[in-house]
Amino acid sequence: MNKSESKYFNTALRMDEALIELLEEKELEYITVKEICQRAGVNRSTFYLHYETVADLVNETAKMINQRFLSYFPRQKEELLRCMDSREPGDLILVTQEYLLPYLRFIRDNKRVYRAAFRTPGGMQNDQRYEGLKRYILRPILARFAIPEAYQPYYIAYYVEGIMAIVKEWLRKDRSDEVEAVARIIEACVRPKGGYEM
């Protein structure tokens, strides 16, 4: 990456971060280009050099967040997708420490992103971000467990929204509990074994 590319990238990253900060404070439709520029320390012409609209910035920010998120799962994602059809059903349960710990570490390290996403789910494109998870991982797993396709949306809603409810509570408590404790709580809620295990 040459110096001008690096400067362009850093400026775009500052605008991504400025948008995330502003989304923690207000709804997307009330965020202006002027506010983004002030927060990012750039002028309006720089903004328009990168984007045509705030929606373009939102799209780029969502992609950046997804790339960050996937970087926490380098091995699991490829391995899981590669052997989805050949794995035993018991190995397809994703509510385990192996999958929860990287997910919760990402949330811990990117709490502003999640607070903004919970505050304005449409603005951060939450539905689109989870579409790949639903289509490529959750639906095939549910099919392997012989869950009728018509009922799969209920299972997916429970899985995604239930975990999100725990994450929201954890963020509300400013992540005062350790990642490992929250992972055990999620596991116990989804697959109870007769009590919380330390």
C-alpha cells in the first residue's frame, strides 16, 4: 500500500468510526454529513471524495464490521462450511465454547459497534449481517436435524434473538462479567444440564 492509499484508507476508517460513535447517540436519519466530518476531523469535500451519501458510508462501515467479525473465526468458519454435510449432528451444535468465545471476544473488543447496532438495528443493517449466518449455517444445520423448513424461522429467531438478549444485558452491565462466564450462561440457556456449571 503506497502513502496515498494509506492516507485514503485511514481517512475512510476515521469516518467509519465517526459514524459508529454517532449511531450510539442518535438514530441514523438524524446524522448529518457535517457531524460525521466534524467527528472524523475531515472536511465535507473529503467526505464526498469517498462517498456520495451517508448510506454509502453505512454500507462500507457494515462491510468493515463484518470483516473484523470474521477475522475472529478464521478456522471455524471454513472448517464448518466445508464439512457441513458430513459432520455428525452432535458436532453441528454451535452453542459451545469453541464458537461462543470468539464471538463474545469480538463483542467485548467492539462494544461501540454493538451498542450502535442495538440502538439502530436498521442503520447498521443487522438483518443483512445475519443473512449469511442464517442461510449458510443455521438452515443447513436445522435441515440435518430434520426441522421442517416452515418451522426453521422460529428456531433461527430463538437462537439469534435469545443470544442477542444475553449480549444486550452484558453490554448494559458494561461487560462486567468475563467472556467465559457469559459463554457458559448462553450454553446453559440453550442446552440446560440441570444448573449453571462453573
